[in-house]
Amino acid sequence: MQRRHLLTGLSATLALASLGGCGFQLRRGPKVMAFRTIQLTGFASTSPLASELARALEASGVDVVDSTLQATQAAGTSQVPTSHLVFEALRDSRDLVVVTKTAYGQVRDMSVRTGVRFRILRGDGSELLGPTQVDLARDLSYNERDALAKQDEAAALQRSMQTDIVNQVLRRLAAIQPAQLTSPAPATAAPVSAVQAASQAGR
């Protein structure tokens, strides 16, 4: 009986090892964030990227709020909590660009492009992460006889790239450490020596 259990456990271990060797990865849970609330700003009201990013953040246990004031009220304090961040989109674009044409002016290849440029601010307005850009592009062959099918293919590519961008943004947000949520103290001026003071006074 013990030998049967041992063989069963060994088979399961080998099966998992073989899956890992062929590129299969067990699905991981949502990323744990150091912050509790976040405001998404700078996006168009109909931005599909903003919608998917908000859903992913909420799945990670983060509350997506409409304003810093809402985050402050939710925390029940008079000051903006350090656990609040602002994600500011500086650019959110989706493009379909013609790359090559035939000698007769017919479109042969197109490029599907999706990108976002953003920065992350602390609740007090100080910058935690400077302007960061994530751009993706995929090539797409085009045939006017299958125009509708190609439009659907381009839309599917854009959705796939959008999900990839959201995952990249989440990894950057997950890398933020609790200590980074507090603004660093301003650097104090170096003390001026007596000789320097005398020199400055004599000018």
C-alpha cells in the first residue's frame, strides 16, 4: 500500500516537471500591491485600456477611486493616506498603420500598434515614477478581399497587446515598496564654513 502511494506521488511529480519543461506554468494568484487605493487619470472616458487596468487592479485588492479626496474620505482621515497613488496617463494610443503597398496602390502589410505613456504620483502629488513608456506593435498582412476578417484580426491583436501592456504595468506597480510611498525628506543645505561666510560677506 505504501509503495502504491509512493509511486502515485512520484508520477504526479514527474508530470508537473514535464509540464514545466514544455513551457507550461501554473497560474499564479493576483499580485500583492503595497498601496491600497489608486486614481486613474488622463485616460479618455471610453479607454479600453483604463477599463482593463482598473479590473486588474481591483482583482489585486486595490480600490480604484475617482479622486484623491475620495481616497482620503475612505481612509477616514483629514490627510491624504500614504497608501494612495495616482496613475497619470500621458498618452494612450491605438493605431493601425499602413506599412507597405503594391505597385497598384493596394495595401499589402499593416502594423497594429498599442501603447501607453504614464507616470505615477504619490498622494501628496510628488512623483514616485517618472514618465514611462510601454509600446507594442504587431505586423499584419492585408488583403482587400478579406477586409472584414482582417479588421477582426487587427482588433484581436490590439486586445492581446492591451492585456500584455496591463500586465507590464501591474509588474511595475507590484515592484513599488512600502517605503517608497512616503515622499523623501528634502535635502538640507550643506553648512557654510566661517571662511566661506566671510568671503561671501566681503563681496
